[in-house]
Amino acid sequence: MSSASPPPSTPAKDTNLPQLETYEHFSACVFPQNYVVSGSVMPRYALSVLCEKMDGVGLRNYLFAHFKDRIKVQAELPGALRCAPEPGKMVLEALQGFHGGSGFNDAELKKVRKCCLMLMKQLRIANAWLSSKTREKALEAAREWKERLVAIDSGNTLVALGFLHLVSAFGLVSEFILDELVDCSLGATIHEEFPELCRITGLADRVPDIVQKLINRGKHILAVKYVFEFNLVDKISPVAILKDCVEESKELSKRLTEEGKTLIETTAREIHALKSVIKTIEYHKLESEYPRAIVDQRIEEVRRHKSMIKKKLKMKRRACAQASTAKLLLHQQQHQPQQPQRKMQMQRQQQSEFKRPRTQTPNAVGHSAIQKNNVNEGDLTTHQYQYCCEEPLVHSSVCLFQEHLNPYMNSTAVQFGMVDLSEKVQRRVQGW
């Protein structure tokens, strides 16, 4: 007996997933009667297996692992979901990790949420059958989601977008008041899918309210976008919104300055808002109603104001530095005023202690030159020399060596005309 071979249209297998036990099981899963979905492509083997087993968490993890290939995977999802006995229940199981708590960091949680959004969107496109029990569980999850969105994740755009996808995928629009849907949808307005979800959930008639709420939140550029997206130009003036944006940027700059923000931050945010206004004017061709030269002039005023403030701050810092330097010098002078004078006094005192008068007689001076009976009273030079010799040349308490009472005088000086006064000095010291 020859073994049966699989049909040529069998999808390629993914070795990372467990294989099916028999070929009959595989064929029953991959080729149901309602397998082909309009606009979809044949799913790969891994997606079909996961959906047939109703493994919602495994399906989400597969999308997470193949996130770079998400465009192709997304096109195959509608057909793969048809392999699941109850695709709505499987997708609800995959949503368990949307709000975290599964050990994901911020970047991984963001990717998980995008995978969940992909599943809900393709579930809506597949238009799969939903049991009443599954719909009840989806309604319970949507109510908890709304409470979380209002209380905790009001600023998270993916959470708001996920709520709208959940309501549209499981047909829960009638279970909520439109005002609640409007409030919960404001965070999702930055996503490209929002206009489509507005039309699906019946919020298209409430777009003027959404536009006004966006203006109140300071999101004027988004408001202008939806004015043109839903053809509301006759009802709401986009030029008026843009002018209000320019004025609001001025008030925002003042508030940020009062809050203590830096000059760089305040001017950068105002200039960014003004440049966004210019781009909107050019994109929607509004220059005839609102010339961009007006906004350009405002940008130049902001830049001049910034440069002027920076110059004033620079001059103020320089003046403060000079004042602090002068204060420091004054403090040093007050606490150490006498140090240079004391040093000069000590130097002068030392010079006066070692200063000795010079003799004006170039001839040799003998022993008789210092005797009193031979001294000429009119000879002032000899008298000075005699007076110098009569004074004690050294004190005994400061002698370095006893054999040299005067270390600056020795016997060698006699050879050069100096009188040997060691004996006379010794007598004078003993006389003390």
C-alpha cells in the first residue's frame, strides 16, 4: 500500500510548533467549508494549528514573535480564525495580557497590546459567529476596560484604541451611551484607525463634540484634521481653530514660565506649535484665509525675545560673578591686612641688624688707629670705627662656638688690614 501524500496546497509547516498527530486531523482543520474569507489569503500552518486548538495565548505569542512580519500575518488571520470552533472566545483569552501583569516590560507590553489590537480588528473583518456567552464575557471585559480607561489609563492611547476595537469587534455599541464612547475615544484620536472606528461604532455624528473636546484639551491640530476628515468645514471653521492655537501657544508659554520651566523649553514648545500651524495651513491650502506670513512673524518675535532674555541673563550672571569676586577680595583684605606690612618690617629689621658702616680710609688701619690717645677728634671716620669696635660684636648667649666668639671674624682678616679684636671682645664679654 502506498502512503497518501498531502495535497499540493498544504501550507508550509512551522517547526517551532507541535505537529498534528494525523493527516486527517490536519485536513479537517485547515480546509473547512467556510475557510476562504473575502479579501484574505491562505493562512500558514502555524496559525491554523493554533486557531484549531483554541490557543488564544499561543496565538498572541506567535504574533509577538513574528511582529516584524505582521503585515503578512495580519492578512492571513481572517482565514485562520475561521479554523477556530469559537474564535471570539479565543480572542478574549488572548486579551488577558493587554493590561500587563505577565512579566512584560514597557516595550514588550506595548508590542503585546498591538498584537491584541490586530486580533480584534481581524476578528471584526472575519465576521465570525459569536455565541451569547462569549458576547456576555466580552461585555463584562469592556465595562472593566472602560473603568480602567477613565481611572488609570486615561492618557494611554493604545488602551483607548483597544476599547473601541473591543466594542466594534463584539458588537457592543448598543450597550454604551454615546457620550461614554465619546469620552473614552478621545485618547485614540491620534491613531489612523480612529476615523474608521468612528464610522463603525456610530460616532460619526458625534465628531463635532469630539472636535470641541480636542480644542478644550489643547489639541487644535487634531481638531482641524477631523474637521476635514468628516467634511465639517461648513459647520466648524478650521481657520478659527488655527488662530486659537496661536493664541493658546502664547498662554502656554506664560504658564510654563510661571511654573519654573526653562526658557529653552518654553520657547521650543511655542515654536513647535506655530510650525504645526504652518504645516496645517499648507496641507489644507488655507493660505488665502490665513497667510502663513503672520505665523512666521510670530516665530521671529519669539526667537528675538529668547535672544534678548538670554543676553540679559548672561549680563546678570557676569555682574554677579564680578560682585562675588570683589566681595571675596574685600573679605581677604579685612582678615589679612597686615601680612605684607609685617613682612616688609621684618625684612627691614633684619637688614638694619646686619648693617655695618664702611670706613673711608683706604690705607691700612693699624692698632694705634683705635687707641683713644691717638684718635683725632676731628677725624670722624676713625671715631666711628672706634665706636663700632667698643660695642660688643656678639652676645655670649648666641655664640655658635666658644673658640670663635664672633663667627664672622677670624684671624685671617688681619692680613687684609683688619685689627684682631678677639682679645678685646673677650674682655668685654667677660666684663658683662
